Amino acid sequence: MTARVLLLHGAVIVALFLLQFVASDYAVLTATRIMVLAVYALGYNILFGYAGLLSLGHAMFFATGLYAAALGVTRLGMAVPEAFLFAAVCGVIVSTVIGLIALRASGVAFMIVTLMFSQAAFLTVLYFGDITRGDEGIVIKDDQRVFSLFGHVVNLADPVLRYNIALVFLALAIAACLAVVRSKIGHVLVAIRENENRTAMLGYDVKRYKLIAFVLSGSFAAFSGAAYALLFAYAGSTLASIQYSIHPLLWTLLGGAATVLGPVLGTALMFLLVDFASGFTSASLLFVGVVLILLVLFFPKGILGTLRQRLWRWLP
Amino acid sequence: MGFFPHLLLAILEGTVAAAVLALSALGLSLVFGVMRVVNVAHGEFFMLGAMLAWFVAKSVPGGPAAGFVVALIVAPLAVGALAFVTERLLLRRINYDPEATIVATIGLMFVIQQLALTVFGADAKAVSAPFTYRIALPWFGFSGYKLFVVLASVALLLGVWWVLAKTKLGLIMRVTQFDRETATAFGIPVNQVYSAVFVAGAALVAIAAVLIVPIQQAHYLMGLDPLLMSFIVVIIGGLGSIKGSVIAAIIIGLSDGIISMFFSPTLASIIATLAVALVLVFRPQGLFGVPAR
Amino acid sequence: MSKRKLIVPDKTLISRRSALKLGGAGAAAALMGPGYVRYAQAQSSEPIRIGFQVHRTGIGAAYGKWYEQTTNAAVKLINEAGGISGRPIEIVPEDDATDPGRGAEVVEKFATQHKCDVAFGTLFSHVVMGSAPRAGELKIPYFVVSEGHHVASGKLNRYTFQPGITDVRSQVISMAPWIAKNLGKKVTMIFPDFAFGYDHRDYFSAAIKAQGGEVNALIPIPPTETSFSRYFAQIPADTEVIYHVMVGPAVLTFVKELGEFYGSNHPPLFGFIDSLEAVSLKSPGLEFLEGSYFWEAYPRYAGAKPTEADTFYRGKVGVDQYGASVSDPNDVSTYSHMFGCWETLYIIKQAMEAAGYKTTADRGKLIEAVEAITTIPEGNEHPQGDKIFNGKIHQVFGHQNITQVKNGVGELVYRTTIEEGMYEPEDDYSKMAL
């Protein structure tokens, strides 16, 4: 791994760490949310950007983590760290099962299969409405978000602490992504994206690599969902809807698919754009729609993808 | 209510549901079949058709029947025009790349939703049927207009089938569907065929919306449901097979009513969506389609 | 070096400016530090900022439009009468897209970016649920106008209030005695298959049982449903009353198909107007509702003898005697909900003035002042009627109305007492830490 790659990604983390000392209260809160959701986008990018598989159903994994954590804490009496672990395990299991089935399809069929599975998951949340409270959802109470870790009492209601927890998650996710991308797995995934048949002919077990990408991606999403539920104290079926499958696609495309930092940049930019736009227009849907269309037409590689093409060829 | 009337109601409702499904899916099936791209904004074209039906009914004097007839002309023309612009400015420029098309039409979906909200407002809008006739059965009543929708959808499906199977235009479309390169080699203007198919698909879904909206209502977020249902029908039926879509619509329409007599309706929807996913995985050509080349 | 030079004159400029502006008091204030300057200004003219979480887009947009119109009318009126403690109200609206995720972000924005004094105005329950934890953590008082049972259930926190509109549990239980006495005791319930519907199911079933009646069939309808006839086949033949509460745009189809199914010969219908808010009862297909009964929080149709307060309120909001916009009779309001915005704003005013609220540091006092409210008299500030506020569960209780549709308008047939909608509190927010 080259020094400048490490330097760049390290610098991003350090910059984010320093941000909390200079930024306004609102910026700290917003950045917390962005970092949690960026983990979702980072995972999405492994599948979409590197392996070239466009999923329209990642909300089901996000929701898996969301509900595993929320129900774990409110119904099963878990402490917060257990709930995180439980959500991650659920994420791995669900994404493995769905991956084994969905990966038998490819191209447009894969997109629709994931869309349909996700819709079924959304309906399942509604079906068990007596437990999930359906669209109204579950609020996690303050005392359920306090836990002790290595002898320290941790309260997730503290915004500064929460910011740093989200930052740790983001840093781990970026590091994991970098490791995957620069490893053999990453290279094989890109080879599959570019030419699946040739990769298979070279003797690689294409199915296994695709499954690895799928499970990694789904688990990131589930972890992000768990963090969302526990840090912001709410889980509801809206967060399992199609809208939340489209979000990570949009973020990844904007920032640049198949670049490690692209999804992070995309999440942040989209967030700020919508927030900025809502200040003078209520037509935020229009805004998102136009951005999507313009991206497809003029910047199919996204911001960092275009930069890599033009300037920084070394960008991972 | 006894078993027989219950069954009769389930069959009647199932037939109407099948007609609604087949109507909404027809345009998507055509576009998907010939162009091999998924138009996510399909549901929004449906919504626009319904909104226009409401707008026309409100503006045209002479009662619901007059409004209905005018809407049957205005809605497909307007929605077709929008589709034409979309095809020229968007799909053609991204060279009908399947993934880019999905992303671009998701964007289009948001744009159309927002414009509909701004122009037509957020409340649900009722549209009068061109005629009201309640068929009074001994056990329950049934809307005569719903049966008219069934007849209209049969007529429309036959019309489209005739164009595809018996006319030169249909032949050209089928050749294009079969293989784009071969079609080009035979001197078929593929771009113009694509354009025509995309516009025709949009116009068909707009007609479907005008027919269906009197038994539902117009609302700016109504597009998602016909989109998902159309996907289900087109996939189970087999991509590009109109006949398959019709059979799928009938199966789903009738079985949905019966499944939800035994299970909860949400469970019925879960089963239907999972069935689509599994059909796609294990029989990608659909139940009635032929494998793609 | 040069940097330092730039800073120094700038600082003096500020204090000089403030001194000029505020005169002697300002000069003294400037000496005492920047905090004091803000305090001095706040006392005189700085507006009270109310963050308005509004459903401009998404599924709640039809309600959001009217919530905004009502809110603006009330704020204009309050400001013309001198505002709150002499300070004008400034509404800071933000669209939450009727989405709980965005709703939570909007509350954060109110608290930290816009520096609002309080947040207000949310209708849809899932947005309230998503947003309330953020309000509690950021310690910004959050006044919802939602009619959900979430606040009163004790699930939320000390900073969340519902002082302008009664909750669904109260509405439902107050209907049971009248239904059992006048319509029948065997009730079939048709309700949406999610949280809002479950509240109806659970609380009404218990309430009708207490009246010696029973629910003989429960027909939950999934929120994604678009066609309903087959559900009607499940209604037992011996049903004496059909109780229906539906929400969302498919309601029109629901009512139309109910009419087609039964024709003119059907058991009495009792519905919740939630189904038909923002929809004219004269819409095509709704003719068969003629003669049926509705719960209304606040009757849409003014009737022959409206109260003075009602006439006043309609005039200010811009709604005619049929509950439609004065500029467009087809534009029907959400009359049974939007009054909650109006009344909540007056509660905020009342509590802020009682607490001597000056800055966000006084939020604790404001919370206690709202909790201390007990009876609320009818009047221009509370046109829907008098109310009783329960400070323990942060929920208001009021009169409910039963109207019957005659010639396409709902005429009042019964108005409940407040007591008919009361229940034992399930929790006590006022014991929680501030």
C-alpha cells in the first residue's frame, strides 16, 4: 500500500476528528449522521462499485441491523454492545442467505430480485406490526442507551461521544474497505466487473467472490442500521422502504463508484445539498431527481471517479 | 355470506384485478421486451395519466362521459410526448445502458412526482366513471364500470397483440427485439423503433390510467404500486411476452383474492413478491417466456 | 502581525455599534460582556423562534398545506396582538418530507442551527416517534399536533407535548357509549393494519365491551391495499354497526366500493373523518355516505348556529362554513386536525408568558409552565372548545363530536363531554429529569 494512499485516508479521519473542535453544534450532529450512513454507502460500494452488481434492495440489510438492534435492546433486554454484535450477526446471516439466492441472477434480473426481496422484507416488518409497531416504529428509551464498557459508563445521548463513536465506525469501515480493495479479493471483484467470463476461465471461483462481496456489503449495511437505531433512538418501517435502498446508490454514484472515499464524499455532499436546498425550496425531491439525471448524463463516474480519471490515477 | 357468493365475489374481484394488472403492465412489457431496459418511471407515467384524467374531467363541460372521452385522447398524447422527450434527451444519450437507464429513470421518477405535487396538489382526487351502473346481485352489489374495465382491457390487449403479430410494424418490433445488430443489418432504423416503442409504452400506460382511475383515485404518490405490480406481472409472464403477461395477470389477480381469503393480505403480498424473486432466480425467462439469446 | 491589527479595530467597532444602538444601557451591557448584550436585546424585540416541522412533501402533504395555513393565520393574529411577552413570533418552517429520518434531522436543525426556542407542528405519528428522542436529547420543547397516543402512552420524553389536540385513545373511548346506545352493540371494525389502527382496535374493543357490546369481527386492511370489496365479504350478517377508520389516499376507493357492495341497504356506518380529511363529502362515489355518522374533532360544517369563536377562526384561517377554502370551494381543509396548530400556538404563548420565558435557558421553566396548565377555556384562542390538560402525560383532553351526513354535509348530532374521553394516566413525565 503506497504511503500517499495511507496518508490521504488517514488525513480524512484526522480531519474529521478535528472537525468536532471547530464545527458548530449543528455541524457535529449532522456529521454524526453522515458518518453513520457513510458506512452504509461504503458497504454498498463494495458490491456496486467494485463487483459491479447493482442492488435495489439494500434497505433490507439496513433494516435487518436497525430492527435487530432496536428489538434486541427494547425486547430482548440486551445491552448496547450486545445489540451491535447481534445486529452484525443477523446482517451476516441474512445477507448470506439472500446472496446465495439472488446471485444466481445477474444484470437487470439481479436488480429486480433484490428489489423484490427488499419489498418482501418491508412487508414483513408491517406484517409483524404488533412487535415492530409498523410505520410508527419503536423509540429506544434513554436508559436503554446507557451501558458500561471497560468500567466506564457510556451514554449514547451525549452528542460528542456519539460523534466519536460514529467516527470510529467510519474509520474502521474505511480501513476495511481499503484492505478489501487492495487485497486479492478486490482485484478479483474488479476483474469480475470488467469481464466475468474471462475471470471464471482464469480459474477464479466467481460465485464465491461475488458472495463475499455481497455479504460484506450487506453486513456493513446492517451495522450502519444498528448504529442508526442505537445512536438516534428510533426504528421504523419507513427506514426499510425502497427510498432507503435508493439512497446508498445515489450517494455512491455522486461521490464516485469504485473509489474508497467516494461514498463518504457522496453521502456528505448529498446531505448538505438537500439540507441547503430545503432552506429555499420544498422541492427536495426534484433536486434529488435532477442530480441523479445529471450524474448519469455527465458524470457517470462520480466526483472522485472523474478526479481519478483526470488527475489522481493512484486513488484507490 | 355463504360460500358461493363469497367465491363469486372473489372471482369477480379477481377478474377486475387481473384486468387492472394486465393494463398497467402492458406498456412496461412492450418497452422491457423490445428495448430490454427497465423504465422505473413507468409508474409515474401511470400517475400522470390519472392526474390528467382528473384535470380533464374537471375542465371539460358535459359530464363525466365527455371528460372520460377527452381524457382518453389527451392523456396518452401528453404522456407520450413526455416519453418522447425522455427517450431523446435521456435514454438515447446513455445508449440504453440497462443500469444507467434504471438510475436515470429513478431520477425522472422523483422529478415527475415533485412536479405533480406542485402542479396538482397533494390531496387524493376522485374521478367519476363515465357511467354509473350498480349490478345488484342478491348477496352484494358490483360496479358495472368495473366490468367495463375488464372488457376495455381485453380489447386493448387484443389490439396490441394484433399490431405485434399481424402488421409490418409489429414485425419490425419483433426483429428489433430479437437482435439489435441483425435489425440494423436489415436496414431497420433501430433508433426510431426504440423511440416509437418507448412512446407507445407510455401512451398505453396513460390509457390504462384513464380507464382505471375511476375505480381508484388520483394521488401524486400512486405510481409505486402499479410499477411494482407491473414488474411482477412482466417477470412472471416472461420478458417481452404479451401473452405471458396476460396469463400472469390472470393468475396473480385470481390467486391474490383466494390466498388472502385464507391468509392475511400482507402475507399474500409477501408471498407474491418472494415468488417473483424466486421465479427470476430459477427461471429467468419467466414462466411463459422463451430464454433470451 | 497584520492579522492582529485586523482584529483589534473590528472588536471596538462592534462594541461601539452596540453602544450606539442601545444607548446607555447598551454601553453598560457592552462592558458586562457579549452575553448580556444578547439578553438585553432579547428582552426588547428579538422574535421568539418557533421551528415548524411541516409535511410539505411525502404522504402527509395534503395535511401539511393546511397546517401551514392555520399556523400562519394564528401567528399573524398573535403578532398583531403584541406577540408573546411583547416579542413577535417568527415561524421557521422546514419540510420533513413526512419521513422520520428527515424529521429527526429537522429537529436537530431547529435546536442547533436555527436556534429556535421551541419546535412544533408535527402530524404523522412515525415522524413524531422518529423526532421526539432528538428533541428530548437536545432539550428543545417539542409540541406535536398529531392525535397519536404516543405522547400519552409514556413512550416519549419530558420535552414532548400534545396540548392542542386529543389523542386517538381518548377519541375512540368517548365514541363507544353513543354507538352502543344509538346504533347497535355488535360492531365490525375495519381499520388499517398498522400502529394507528391497532390503537383503534385495542381501545375501542375494550370500550364497547364496557358498554355491554362486542366487536364481532376485526377486519385489518394493509396500508398498501388498493381494492377492498373482498374484505366486505368478511362482515358478518348480524353486524349492527360498521366502524371504519382508514387513512391514506386509497380511502376514496374504500368508501366507493363499500357503497357499491351494499347499495342502499346497509348496517349503520360509523367512521372517523380522518378517512376523508381534505376530501369533499360531495366527491363522486361518496353519495352513499348520506345518513352515516362520523367522528369529528371539530365539525367541518359550521351548522346553523356556529359559536362566535368558530366564525372568528374560520374567517382568520380562510375557510368557509363548509370547511373549504374561501377562494376555492373544491379545496377542502383538514378541519378536524389543523385547529390543533392554532390552539397549540396559544398554549405556547400562554406557557411562555406564565414562565417569564426569555431565552433558551428558561426552557425548564417553560416545560413546568406547560405541565401546570389544567383547564383551558373556550374562546378565540381555543375555538374547538374548552379542554383539560394533563401535565403528567402531556396530553390534552377535549370534547368530541358526532355528525351525521345530510345532503353532503355533516350535521352535529352529539357532542361528548370531556370526561367521556378521559382515562387513567399510564405514566408521569413530570417526574423525569429536565
